[in-house]
Amino acid sequence: MSLMSFGDKSLDLSLPHVMGILNVTPDSFSDGGVFHSLDAALRQSEKMIVEGASIIDVGGESTRPGAVPVSIQQEMDRVLPVIEAIKKRFDIIVSVDTSTTQVIREAARLGAGLINDVRALERDGALQAVAETVLPVCLMHMKGVPQTMQQQPDYGSVVDDVMQYLLSRVVECERVGIDRSRLILDPGIGFGKTLSHNLSLLNRTSQFKEMGFEVLIGLSRKTMIGDVLNLPVDERLYGTMGANASAYSKGARLFRVHDVRPHVEMLALMSRIEREI
Ligand code: 7PM
């Protein structure tokens, strides 16, 4: 057993867990007004819960390469009502995919159980906002900013550079009173990385684990899968599952995915086999 507390619930991170992706950006729920999008978000959440997700990751700021930044108010309006509605309806851990201090504070107040920050709490006030909660936080590595991060990313040694960056963020967390036991590390697949960088990071997943941290991997349907298989985004499930199975065998225990049921079933077998003597 390796329990981590996520607000009102805990997870045993000796076992794998699926985090289902819930995008609440306007491009994900075509514009039919507030009620329509809230209803669609709740239905998608229920589906992912029935399929076995342990966490629903709610995100309102598109971090895709080339995306335009959204205002704080826009992000609040998108994300907070959804978090509130999910926590009211379902017994599930809600994660908030945000870098914004005000969103961190309000999401925690509404019952979010995990802060998932692709900027590893680098924005002004974000460290302090998390320090004022008891919640765990996922620190992700990104090189550059979403608009330009895929323009010739380069590293000395990608694994060492990403590790060094994440450890520097761990130090900053501890400085403000966020204990190590609350930290989850994520190499940030696709965030300022070439195919070769992504493959190296996945190959070395165990190095992050060996530093004593839980590891989260988010590679669902990403370009790296398409690059290896030469397939469009809607045909990347099998490749996604292969890469996640590899990450599991190297120690990752949290998997951020679109396709919950296939991953829950794959990981159930991976974990049963690993535990059989
Ligand atoms: C459009 C394209 C929208 C790509 C969103 C994305 C990660 C994450 C994202 C990840 C963690 C996606 C990305 N990716 N959080 N948020 N780790 N912790 O492909 O890899 O889902 S957004």
C-alpha cells in the first residue's frame, strides 16, 4: 500500500490509476450555451467514472502547441461550475488542469482533490496558493511556452534536464511548505520535445520513480504516437496503450487518458501479473 490523500479521498499508488481527460474549452463542447456544456461535461464525467477512472481532470485552458492564451475570468467561468457540479453529483476525485492562482484557490474550495499544473507552479502566487491547501500537486515539465514550444526544442541531455528542472521545482515547493509526499512528477510528453526527446523520457520513466516520486504520464493521442505510427489523432488508441503499458512497467502509476475503459482493463492485467508471485 502506498496511500496518497486527494482531499476527501485517497488512492493506493502501488496500483495504477486512470485520470480521465475532461476538456471544457469551447472547441471541445461546440457552443450551445452554458447549460448545454455543463450537461455535456457531466455526461462525459459519468461515462469515464463508469469505465473506471479514479480521477477526472478538468481543464479550461488549451495548452496545445500554438494555442491562444485565455483570460483568468474565462478560465474561471469554464472550469469552476464544472468542478462544482461533478463534486455535487459524483463520488470521484476531481483534478484541475490549471496554472492560475485564482483557479487553484477556488477549485480547492469547491472540492478539487489534485492540482495539475503544466507550468509546475511557476506563475506568480501559484506555489503559495497550493501551500495554503493540503492537496497534492502534479508538477509537469514544459520547455518554453505553448505558442512556440515545438519550434526546434533542444536539450543537453533531455532526461537530465527535465529531471533537474523538476527537482528545482520540488525545492521551491518545499520552501513554501509543500511536503514532498504531496508531489507527483510528470515529464510533460509533447511539451517542447521532439519525438526522440519523448521516447527517451518514456524509456527513463524509472529514473523519476527512483527519485522517490510518484509519476504521472500524459501521452494520450499525442503527436509522438502519430509520428511513430503515421496515424491521425482518432486512430492513436492502440499506440497510446502500448506507450502507457511501457510507462507502467517502468513505474508510472497515474495515466492521463481520453479512452478510460481500454486503459483500466489493460492496467488491471499489467498490475495483476506484476503482483502474482
Ligand atoms: C490540445 C492539445 C489540448 C493537447 C490539450 C493538449 C498533459 C497535461 C495536457 C500532460 C499533465 C493533451 C494536452 N497534457 N497535464 N495536460 N500531463 N499533467 O494532449 O501530459 O491533453 S493538455
